[in-house]
Amino acid sequence: MLLAVDDAISTAVLTGRGAEAEIFGVIDLTSKIEIRIGPTSLGRAIQFVANASVLGYDVRRAMVLYGEPGNPSLRVWDCEHLWAQYGGALLQP
């Protein structure tokens, strides 16, 4: 069952990788405040969250919201998994 859910999320993300997304819950470790990240594509949002910890951000509480209301949000582990699995394909139009 978990594999089916994972496949459904992967398919939805790959299909909508160019859709507008917003990222919430990212903390700048230098200033210790939540940063505001403007709207971006879903693929770029996944890339950012998957790699943000090496750039000096705490993303343990990060969420990526995308698409229509009611779509499941992506958490850091989702972004890391998707980026590791699909990488640059998420950035292609």
C-alpha cells in the first residue's frame, strides 16, 4: 500500500513539476528566523528543500504546498526522496 501511495505522489509531482508552489517552515540558522520564499515551480521547491540543510537552513518543519487546495503537502523527507530519485528531471518543463 505504501508503494502505491509513493507512486501516486511521484506521478503527481512529475506531472505538475512546473506548477506554482510555496515553501513554508524554513529557518535561517544564522538569524534563527523563518525566511519567506516567494512562489516558485514545484521542481525548484523540491530541489531547494532537499538541499537546504547544506546551505544553512533548518528544514525539519518545511512544507511544500502546490497545485489545487487539498493536494497533499510535501515534507522534507518527500523532497529528499523525490530529488534523489528524479533529480534534474524535476527542473525540466
